[in-house]
Amino acid sequence: MRKRDFIITSLQPWDMPIGSNAKDIALEISKQNRVLYINTPLDKKSFLKDRNSNSPDYLQRYNVIKGATSTLRQISASLWVMDYPFSIWPANSIPDGKLFDWVNRLNNKKMYQFAKKTIKEINFKNYLLLIDNDIYRSFYAVEYLKPIFSIYYRRDNMTSAFWRKHAPRLEPRLCQKSNLVVANSPQLAKAVQTYNQYSFDIGQGVDLSNYNTNNSYQLPKDMENIPRPIIGYVGWVTSRRLDANLLYQVALRCPQYSFVMVGGEDDFFKKHPLHSLSNVHFLGQKKQIETISYMSHFDVCMNPQLVNEITIGNYPRKVDEYLALGKPVIATKTLTMDLFTGYVWNCLGAEEYIQAINEALIPTSSDIIKKRIEFAHTHTWENSINKLYSYINI
């Protein structure tokens, strides 16, 4: 597909410090088409509560609201990012029903009336709309923007956790009103086929251009005094996605190994007994480009995922990143992780994790390492977006 105009709305701000599917999709589509990426607006509660935040995605939107930065940025010849110069009403805490719908529509109307001015400014016409998991703030986007074709991209099960109150009612309706639903795993696509028969898995793309085993990555200073072997994880350290109790049991029973967690922690993890174990090291949030150095110096990489409604169909991008560095990888077994059979130790419970760690630490052949790297590089954004194009019927 070439020389078309795409508008992307996403829950993931363009400026977030870790990688995002939505951003990578925008970059890939913009190679052959024009793309306007619309940043999700701050709500009034976040605008006031987080004003001391140093997070780049917050600061960008805050500065736009304060008038210190332009609402529109041109990233490349064919890619623009738009921020809203206002905040919107927080809606998730409102009971599900008519009041929530009224507030949500009010937010949507304000957002997309402004967005239409930007769309006209950059002369986008006959555009396609791709909604990235944004159930609330993009719920009325089709009605207000009137695209020639609409796509709902489902990369997480949004009918649980934070979105449990409204998403179970709204997501099926969003699927129904979309021309196409695509997902990054077979499970996520299958779950909504009853709402839209045109629901397909397009796989997961991962940008692995910086993951090269020929590079020499410097040992991070905060790892210099950590004893080896090191079993490591990179990503958000959150109780919604990681099994803290599993980690605790494995680390407690394996004092001869160091367990390193690289990423910002939620309050649950900050207070967890894991912090009482001398062989567990929390190194905090790092810039995305820095995380490669940490991964490259892990002896074993892990993804101790908590199996729940959010993660059961989740595609873990970090596993491909680990494999692209040739690392042995241990992960919690899920339906989606079956895709990695033969390249990853898929485990359930502490016993299997400990056994897998012991096996993974045994030196392996260069041929096995090469196969890990080659497998990871089959999961490209080019392949994923080409599958998306094949399902667009206009």
C-alpha cells in the first residue's frame, strides 16, 4: 500500500521512554504513506497531579498545554505528531452507563474537532484511521473523523484491570463499528471474532536494528559489582504483568545466582519482600537505548510473566530482543509463548524455572545462538504491516 494517508490514535504517547507498538507501526507505515500520529491527551487529574514529573511524554504534553511548544511536529517528510493544547475530563472513575458515555463523548468531540483542523492543515484526504487499543478516547473517532476505512488494533486485553469498568461494554462495540480488527497474537484476534468476523492476527514486529552481537556493549556501572551468573529482566516492573511471588521463590532458592531487574517499579514491587533478598538487584528505569547494554551482560534473560486476563494473549517483545542478542531465555508458558517453542524455555512454577535456569547456564554451541538470532529477526514490522495491508479492502 502506497501514497495513502493514515491517522493513528494510541494509548501510547509518542514520547514515552520505552518502545511502543504504535510508534513502530507509525514509522513503518510512513515509509510508503503519510502518517499523522495523534498523541493521547492528558486528563485534568494527571495534568495537575503529575506536574513535577520528569517523564518526557508528560513534559511534552504539559508544555503544549502551557503554550510553550507547538501542537504539531514533523518527524520526517511523511510523518507528523500532534499534541492537544488542552486537557480532558478524567472519565474512568465514573460508573459505567449514561453519565460515562456523556463525558466520554464530550471529550471525544473536543479532541477530534481540534484534530480535524490539523488534518486540514497538513492536507490529509481520504485517510484511513488506525486506533491502537484506545477504547475510550477513540471510541467516537470514526464518527467525528469519518475515515474511509477504520482499523482497531488490539495488542492487549483491555477488558480487565484498569479498564474493567467500561471496556467489556465498549470494546465489542468498537470492534463492530471498525471495518477491520487486527491483533498481535492469535489469542487476541480470536477473542473478538464474534464481534467482527474481519478480525485477524498480523503478528508482532520488533525493531531489532540496534541489537547486534557483533557490537561491544559496555558493562553498565551499576552492574559492575553484581556477582555472576546474572539472571536478568528488562521492562516495567509491575504487578499487573510480572509474578513477584514466583520471582521471590526462585531467587530465595537460588542464592548462588544474581537476579537483576531493570525498569521502573510500581508500588507493589517497591514494598515486596524481594527487596530483602541480597541476590536481587533493582536497578531502576533506564533509557531504551541503554537497556541493550544490560541485556547483553545478562547470562540468562527472563520474562516471569504473571498469567492473567491481561497477559494471557500478550506478545512479549522483549523476548525477541533477548533472542536477537543470542541469549538463553526463560519465560512463563502462555498460549502466545508457544510461538517460541524450540527457542525459549517455557516454564510454569518455581521448580521449572529453577531447572530451566540451570540448563540455560550450560554453555551452548554457536549454531544454537545463531538460530536464536535468526528466529528473532523473522518478527519484523515490515512483515506485520504487510499483513495488515493485505486485509485492508478499499
